Amino acid sequence: MERRAIETHVIGPMLHVLSLATALLITACGGGGSSGGPDCRFNEDWINGRCRVEIIITPITLPGGIWRGVDSDGRDVVAFVTVFGGFQFVDGSGNQGSGILAVGDGDTVAGNFQLVTQLGETFADGTTVADCTFSGTIIERQSLTMTENCTTAAGLQIQEMLSLNFDTLYNRDASLAIIAGMYETQVGSILNIASDGVIFVQDAVSGCVTNGQASVTLSNANIYFYEYGIDNCIGPDAIWNGSSFSGLAVLDNTFSPELLTVAVIGEVGGVAISLAVENVRL
């Protein structure tokens, strides 16, 4: 079977895990903990009851989904959106954004986010980060159409139209037991996800050690929160030491062996970068 449309980019030592956790129309609460987990606004009940949220408004239309389509330049786009509205999307150029997709009255959606290029790439004006807003309409579990307006750090204006369709892969059940296992990365390292969601990778070439945590958004939604940090890199890869990344992941069983698709944004050497990676289950 031909792979689904998502640009995969591997830059520097392999970064295998992610966690973006964002939420729609909820208030923050205390108890986020000091272990580096997502802000308590970002889950309905974070790990071990460390954080709970109060949902103020439940929208009539839920934004959750795996959304695939194209932008007005003809580039493939994939967006992972949690039921709370937190999203991570990647376009065909490897640019990636994350933020909150808020559902208004009826079928309207709006939000803002930061768009980030992959490491070593820039926008047309040489910059790597743009502030963006979007607005559009959604038909729950069917279609998502938006207009995106971005302004780079140097003032370049970028506008794109996005036309996306719901992918039923989102309906697959999710659990730590389902995602647990070993995966081969695109550079040949082994990603291990333990039964408690703990993630570990050691790159044989760079020495980089990745430690992180996977968690479930909802038991009936195939989107996972991921977060991780990188240390112990040697030589020219030492720039990755102390970096941290977060985003969302999807486990795709329409392939054999199945794929763990990861979208992540983080910082390396003080520069925000985008990564999108597919890992193959062993």
C-alpha cells in the first residue's frame, strides 16, 4: 500500500517522541507537577491525577480528528487535532504549526499558532518562524476548510487555503498497551515504548539519549501526547543536548508493519524547529 501523504524529515540525531497537548475552552488548574508533563489545561485528567481541568463550554461540534488534504499550493497537509482542539499539522514543505483550534457557533473554527520550518530550511525571506491566524468551517468527522494568514519575523505575508478531509484512522482505540513496543527509526536506531508509556532511544552514532513519555488523549481516539528531552550527544551533535520537544503521534495500522507517525516542534540551540518522522514497528 502506498504511504499516506506526510512529509517525513530527519535532521541531525533522531528525535523520536513527542507530545503536544492543547485544549479547547478550558481553564488551567494547579498540580501540573515538576516532571515536565503538559500544562494541566491540556488534558482532561493528566497522569496519576496530577491535574484535572474544568470544561467551561463543550462545543456542539467537536474538532477531534486526523485531517488530510492539500493547501492552495498543492502541498499535502496532515493535521492531528485532539477532541479538546489542540492541533499539530505538517505541510509538504516540512513546515509545522501547533495551537488550539477553537469551535465557535455552528460550524465556524478559528485560532492562532506559530509556524516553524524544519532545521536548515527557511521561508522565502530567510526567516524560520511565522505568527499565524486561521479561520474557517468544520463539518464534524467530515471536512475542515480554513484560510491561514501568516507573518514571518521579517514581515513577509503568507496566505494559504487548506481543504482537509476526516480520516477514519482517528476512530481506532488508543492505549499504552497498544502503542507499547519497539520501532525502527528512519536512521536505523531503535525506539522503545514501555508498557507505562516511557520512551527511550539511544543513537549509536551521535550518542544522543532520548527520554520521554507517551500518554493517551482519549481511549477511543487514535492520537497520543508525546514529550521528550535529549542529552548525552557528543561531537558536533552536542548542540542537541538539553533540547526538548513536544507534539502528537498517530499509530497507523493500515500498513503492515504499522507506522508510528510523529509530528514535533522544539528548540535546538535556541532555534525552534519542525520535525516529522515515521517509525516502523518491529
